[in-house]
Amino acid sequence: MEEDPDYLTKQMALLTKAQKLYAFSTTLQNPLDRTTYLKELENVGGLLAYKVPEKSSMAKYLTLERREAVADQINRAILSKSLLPIGQVRLVLTQ
């Protein structure tokens, strides 16, 4: 079975990004943060094994609830590293 060249190019780009994310994990100083990050990367990286991940056993990582939870985690991480007090960050976000 011949593979679609565009599909392979996209997969290679995703794998390259996953490798960069893995390399980033070495910069995390807190061991608990690093362990959590690597586990999440492993779980989500499993989606790359499927041509149609929505129909795979990994589909749970594509639900709206999961996406919202990840967005919340990212927002909290950004806010925790921000130099602005939370009130000022909220003010900036509402403008």
C-alpha cells in the first residue's frame, strides 16, 4: 500500500515537534512537573501512531473536555510564571 506523501510530510513535522517538546522537558527543574509533562507527552504522542486518531483507543485525548482542560492548564502555567499580579493579568485579558 502506497502512502500519501502529504500525510508522511505532516507526520514527520509532527514527530519533529514532539522531539522538541521532549527536549524541552529537560529544562523543567521540578521533577514532578517533568514527570507529569513526559507522561502527557507520551499519551498525546500516541495519537501519531494512528492514521485516523479519532477512531483509535487514543481518541479520548481529542474530546472537547480534554482540550478545555489542557487550555486551562496552559493558562494557569502562564499566569503562574507571569510577572504581573493576577488582577492585572485579568485586566489585560478583558481589554
